[in-house]
Amino acid sequence: METITLKPHHFMDILKLYGTGIKEFTPDEGLGHDFHQVANTLIQNPNQTIRVTLKMDSICIPCKMCVDQKCSDLLTHIEGFTSKETYNQMIDARFIQLLNLDLNHIFTAKELAQIMLDHHLSIFEIWQERPIAHTIQRHDDFILGATRYLNLN
């Protein structure tokens, strides 16, 4: 089993979407990233190993928007940000700091899910630029997904 390299917000997004009831992820034909493959692997295998990163991860690398190891996608829905790369770097840096994640440590998916669940209130600080209703929904969906994931596995 090869270790998956993953941005913290991608892992939380997977658990959040799992909390909305998605049990099998399908490919995004437009962008060509590997979100679906990584998500399905993690949902099916709680012992899958993960190395947390602030750089391009196993999801990003094949994406059409990955240019020179950076995301070239633009943002239009978050005030003060036009670069998805800049925004994601900021929220992932918050994850690293608030959850005290060691970039050199290899986690199992289950371990990382438990750490994130233990620090679930940090979601409000991590996504502070987003409208509170959006962040509350993200929080609630994450709690459902992480709880379901940890209880099933």
C-alpha cells in the first residue's frame, strides 16, 4: 500500500462529503484530478497511510489546473482571494498549526480522522473568510462524516 500525500483540507472535504451521504465518489471529467480515487481508497481502507502536505498532493497532481506544481485555478467566490493556490495554502497552514500536524509523520486515515474530529471546532477558525452559515454546514457535515467513518471502521 503506497502512502497517499494529502492536503489537510482535502481529507476534511472527503469526510464532509461522506457526511452528506456520498458513499462512492465519481470522477470529475472536466478537471481530471484524482479526488474520486483518493476518496474511495480512504473510505474503503481506514488503515491507508497518509502524509500531510502543504504542496500539491495525490489529488492535485493529475489535475489540468496543476501547472508547475501549483494550482492555477482562480477563485471568484471568496472576497479578497483570486488564487485558489494562495487560499488553499492559507487554510492548510491553519490546519497544520491548529491541529499541530507533523508534516513528517505518517498517519493512518483513521488516526487523522480522529485528530480532526477531536479538533472539530477549529473549522470555524480555518474557514473564517467564509459566511458563517457555510461554515456551520461544513462543520455539521464533517462531524457526521467523521463519526460515520470512525464507527464503520
